[in-house]
Amino acid sequence: METLLSSVLGEVMARSINFILSKVSTPPALALEDSLQRALLQAQVIVDEATGRHITNQAMLLQLDMLRDAVHKGSYALDNFRYHYQPHATEDDTDQPVRRSVPLSIANCAKIPRFSRGRARILAQLREALDRLISMVADADVLVLFLTSYPRRYRQLYSMHLMLDNCMFGRQMETEHVISFLLHAQPSHGAEEPEVLPIVGPGRVGKTTVVTHVCKDERVRDRFSEIVLLNDLDFTDGELAALRQRCSMRNGDRGSNSNSRDGKFLVVVEVAGDFNEDAWTRLYSSSKLWMPRGSKIIVTSRSNKVTKVGTARPLTLKFLPREAYWYFFRTLAFGSADPGAHPRLANMAMEVARNMNGAFISAHITARILRGNLDARFWGKVLALYREFVDKHGSRFGGNPFATLNHDGPALLGRMGGAFADRMIHHHYECSSPVEVPNVMTVQEVIFGSEVVRAQGKFQFVWTSPIPPYYSHIYTCEILGSKPAAAKRKRSVENDVALS
């Protein structure tokens, strides 16, 4: 079966390359769009197959990451061309799917002079994306050949949005980097101090998520006898003594462990605030005395100060590029539906994604709401609401509200439907599920619900992550003031979301 899969992938790749190469000599817009679509399909086959494999080779992971990046950029350029620079059939106010119109030719484009400059730019982007994909797919023959030699990570789901809704997205390279650090054995003649890997990045970028997925990996669990999580560096001497005692008990029972574990500890330190160098020095100096050889430490922080305490090259996490974020959001928002059948919705979805400024939490919340109601009027209301979020927040505080929330700053939010009232988010914190906070509403009820808190005052709402570590994000919010509706509006509730 594996041999057959390799043969099929190789044959499909060869045919696709030959077809694409036959089309690329100064192609018109229609041929360029068609060629890029075929190249994306071919590259996506390789990426999907590789994503489902337990690949450990760093060179293959790097090549796969570059190919995935090319797919994201090519998809973004193609969607931007299709939904912004081509006329499409107008969708009516029902949620019936609408077929895409025939792609715009160069001759037809001349009839729309105000789009000529932007369209020339997007055609250049299409050409660049196509050239890159052709080159990378052609170079992926060795990658395809060796893919089948790696075991499957999971069973492929029938719909990609189900996987992205419940799995970490876009962090395979980073995850394998951390695992490689943890599995690397210290030389026998080297120092006995535990090795330290710093992971740095802004808030809500996924540092804890990456570490959690690493700690769940069987290779890591087989390597260490115990994994200890320290929520910060503000521990007491008693807590440090308790940790030392746990380590001593493990070492005393070393004979019951496998040879691969050998009593090794993995300590994960999550620094929430500013990095306290004195507290770190106290922890590290103590750990050298009681942690067995081969133990490792991972320390995560938003501060770049943490990078200088590492014994290994720091790992820096950044938010997804615009193209990758659009791919992620589009897949979640449309689910099993074809975005090409809803060009008007896809156009609005691209602008919604731009407004959210790369925020993971906002992508999950918004996509779930949109996916439950493929109606152009409803999607338009969500887009109008998000535009208002950005405008109101920007005029008062400056910047983007979604970016501000990532940094735990105050943000202005509104509500769709009914009387409008400004809602100021003052505080945001995380806690383990399940949430045990009284009178907590969901974010869907607060922003999109029909009957929520109307009186002035403070309240809380929550969003729980669908992927490990399954944190619940609690937001403390205050209604600043309310304005009566200008006129009574007719409301209908569909999928627990109010339309007005």
C-alpha cells in the first residue's frame, strides 16, 4: 500500500508539472488562474500527506515548511484575485450557493480602468506564486519518495476544518525543534548542568500550546520520568524544597523506571510577567544540585530577557503571516462548504480576517459563528460590526482591538443586534477547564446573542480553547452606557445568533 501511494503521488506530481509548464508561457489571466489552481492542488496533496506523518528529519521538515508557506501565499493570491478583482454573480439574501462566474479575461478587465493598476499587481503576484510552486513541487520528488517511510501521526479526517478546529496549526517546525532539544543527549564529558531552552513570543501566540503538545508526545514522555510545570518564578522556598523532594524520591526509585528515563526531569517554567533574573538564578543554581544528569528546562516568556539564560538557541514564536492566517480562517469559516460557491461571502471573509489582525482566539470564535450561517446578510452584519470595533477602539485608544486583547490591554467591543452599548474589556486571564466562575456567559452570547446583560455594570464572559491545554479565557467586561434602539426591529434567531 505504501509503495502504491508513493507511485501515485509521483505520477500525479509529474503530470501536474508537465501540465503547468505547458501553460506558463505568457499566460492570460484565465490560464494563469487555472495553472495556479492546479499547482496548489498538487502541492496540497504533498502537504496533507506529510502533515499526517510523524516526520523527524529536520531537512524534510524545513522543505515541508517552505512548501506549506508557498501554498498559503498562492492560495491568498488566488483568492484575492478571484474575490476582489473579478466580477461574480450577486448572491441573493438567501443562503443558497451561487456558482462563480467565468473568470475575467484581460480584454474584459480593460473595461474596468479603476481596477487596472490593482489587477496588474495581483496578476504579478499570481505569476510569482505560480513560479515558486512549480519550482518547489519539482524539487519535492525526494520528499515524496521518503514520506511513506514515516509512520502515520493520525487518521486523516474527511474534512480539513475538523482537523484545524481541534489541532494546532502552523507549528510543526517549532514543535519538532523543541522535541529535538529534549531528545538530544548531553555528551558524557560535558557539564552536568541541566540544559535550558528559552521560548519567547508575544501573548496569545501559542507558547503554552506548543509546549503542551510537546509534552504529550510519546517520545518525550518516554524520555523523562516526570514533567513538572512551574507557573512562574515567584515560588517559595517551601515549594522549591517540595520539588527537590519529589526529584529525590524519583531517583530513589530509579530501578523501576525504564533505562531511557533514568530519573530525568523536565521542568517547564511559564513566566507570565517580567523575567526575574534573581529568582531564575536561585532556581537554576538549586536545580544543578538535585536534578539528575540529562534533565532539561524549558522557560517561556514574553520578555526577550529570557533568551540570555538559555544553553540552546532560543525559539521565537511569531503570529502567522497574513497568507497563512487567511488559509486557517477560511478553512474554519467555510467548513465543508466550497468558498468558490460563495464568492461574496469569501470577499467579506477576507476583510473580516484582516480586521482580526492575526488573533487565534478571534479566528476560532468568528469562524464558528459564520460557519453556522452561510447567509450573505448575516456575514455582512458581522463584517460591519468588526469594522465598528476597529474604528471605535482606534479613535479612543489607537491601534487594533484584537491586537490589544492579545497584550491584555483594554479594548472596546460592541454587540450585534438590538440596542448598542459600548463594552469595555478591562481584564483577561486564563484558567484550566472546567470553568468554575459563577454567572459566566460565552463570548457568543455577549457579542452575537439576542438577550444579554442590558444594565450597566461589570460581568464576565468566557471562551474555551478546543485544543490542548484547553485553557478557558475569562474576560471581565463593563457596559459603559446604552442607547435605545431608534426603531423596533424584527429579530430572528438562527443557530443561537440574533439577526436584526
